[in-house]
Amino acid sequence: MPQFDVMLNKRFSRRNLFRGAGALGLGLAAAQVLDFSTAPLMRAAAAGSESVQDIINIAATAEQLAVTLLGGAVSQAMMGKYNKPIPDPVIAILQAARAEEQYHLDYLTAAGAKPLTSTFTIPDPKLLTDYDTLFGTIVALEAAFIAAYTAAMAEFTQMGQPELVKVAYQIGAVEAEHRVLANYALGTRPANDLAFEANAFATVGDAAAALQQLGFIGGSGTKIDYPGPGMIVTSGVENTQPGGPAVGCVAPGTMPPPAMQPSPNPGCDFFIETGHNLCHGFRAYWWQYGGLPIFGYPITEEMQENGHTVQYFERARFEWHPGEWPDRYDVELGLLGDMLADAKNLRGTAPFQRASASHAPGSVYFKQTGHNLGGGFKSYWDTFGGLAIFGYPISEELQENGVTVQYFERQRFEWHPGAWPARFDVLLSRLGAEYWATMHA
């Protein structure tokens, strides 16, 4: 299908689905179309700041799509609905592929993934009746899925998550096997025709846009629902869990692996998404003053820096200062906004120079730093933490990578209209992860 090949050679704006079907078919249950403008992942993927939770949520959604469509393809084939008979050995291959996708889904949900939707669409009715259209589409989609897993491996590497890099590779290799089998069914020789995979996507969210734009998510075609695992045919399917020895290698400039892999500690919250614990006063502060949306997941264990106990999170650094702020559990937040502005040599640029007081309606001028705060950024600042959580503004609004942002002592606000309406269209940058990576570059 040429339209798939054209789209795979382009970059996509970040959206909301990671990877999809191993084959295409008919799901029989109709459902309402999902409104993706308010999907939780939109606010992260749109900013290129996908977390582990974002990625596994996308993956689980796509695994549901895969199981649904593969089951439909098998049903259509067994009823003789295709214009060219699908041989029994090929049907068995499709059944095994469906089982593999269900094992992927089971693993992801056990790890805490939450699918974003169970409703999908079939954009081309020929997928249900035409042999060559079915397997040609499988080949093109599998190329996209393999590229998506390649992007996931790069993102997990940047996050310092070598075990997740390994799992992404293990699943991506299975998708490559599915593509070879689809090529073989089409009569393509050699069926395995690439020496190196195409690096088509920069992020998992880039791959998401392809499936949405092609109409498999929220499209105008036949609406289908994930029916559950149903009858899984496991004949010949082995290695149903991503086992193997643990790995501890990361790319230069990213978070180094700990000497020992963290494990759950009694009395602590252990986050499987990043493999780290949250304990004691830091735990109480995290839950009381913002939790996941404000601080993100822990990306380190507690450690010593400059004589203080600290812990890094995706969007913050907690510092333990006993007795200095008792009503906030003796915790102070690191001045990551200040430190990143210094590290990026932004202090001499115009947006960071002291500004005059603004007369814009509803805006506030902070003489302490000489900067204004207004509009949606002010609404977010007032509602979700104010001075204690974010600090004073240290810049005016400015443009970075095509996005309106503003720096604060402890954070950087990003403006993404429509991405998260309940939070005033504001996304907090992953400054904790960014600063940690800068420290270890």
C-alpha cells in the first residue's frame, strides 16, 4: 500500500499510540469514537517528554489493537472471506502471532500499563477481503512497529533503563519475525530483505501519529473493540516472558546504572516504571504536594550530594533539610530551573533580563526577580503549587523549539494548547531527568 510507505518516510507530530497490529482483521463489537484531544498521553507525547508510563500505556493500547485485529483476520480466513484462500499453515502463523501479542499485553499490564482506549477503526474494507491488501499492509505496519521499538530503545537508553531497552529489543525482534512471515505469504523473495532497519521515528509518539493519521485510531472506518484474550492458541510459542540476564549498560551522557539494581524496600513505594523506591519524608512530600503530575517518577534512589540527602525525580530534585521547613516534611526542592538556565548560558539573553512591570490584565510582576507571570502560566502556578513548588519566574515567556515556555527557579512551564485542558494547557518539563543527564554527560 503506497500510502503507508509514503507516511513512513516522513516525521510525524507526536500523538498517542505506540505500536499496533501484527495483522489486520475484523473486530465485531462497535463502540463510540474516542476523543484523542484529551487523552492523557497527548500532553506528554506532544512535548516529546514521554515517560516510561506513557510509553507502556501506548504499547498496551496497541497490543489490544493487535490482538483484536489478528483474531479478526483469523476468523475471516477460516470462514473463507478472502478472495484468495489463506492456507492452514499461514492461519496457524497468525494464531501464534496473536498469542505473542497477548503475551506482550499481559506483561505490560502486569507492569502497570493502562491502555488509553480499547476502541479502534478499520480504515480500508479491503483488509477484510483481499489477500494481497492484508499481507501488504502487515508488511508496512510491521516496519513501523519495528521502527517504533527502535525509538523506544533510544528513549529508554536516555532514561537510564537498560532492562527496558532489552525488553523493547525482544519485542521488536518478534515484530520483525512477523514481517518476514507476511513477506513470505506475499511471495516476496527474499522474505527477510533488509540488512539494517530504518530509523523512521525519533520518539514512540512519532510512530503513534502514523497509525492515527492512517485511520486505525479514531478514524472513520468500521469501529471495533478489543474483545479480551479469548481463545489463545499457543502451539509452538515459547519464551512467554522477557527473561534473560540483567543488563547494565547505558549510552554515554545518560544516567549510569546503580551498583545494585534497586528492589522494593519495606515501607516504601516502589515504581516499576523506573525501578526506584520512594521512602520516608520524601514519600510524604511527593504524595502531599503534587505526586506524579508535578514531580514525575523517581529516577534515582536517595543519595548524598554536598552533604545533603537528595533524590532525583523526572521533574524535580528533593533535598532533605531537617528542621528548615517542618510543615513540608523537611523537604526543599532543588533550583533546577536556575541551574539549567546557567548550564545553557541563558542568563544573558533578552527573556532573562529584568523586565518592567506588566500592565497586562491579570498578570503579576515579581520584583524579587524582575519578571512577569500571566495568562495560563499564572493560572497553573497559582493552582498547582505557587512559590513553594515552582519558585519565582526567572524569565519572561520565550520560544524554545517552537513552544512557548517560561523558566522558574524550580521548573520550566511549556504551553501546549489542548494537550491537558484540566491543567490549563501547561506541561512541566522533565528538568530532573534533563539535569541528571547533564551532570553525567
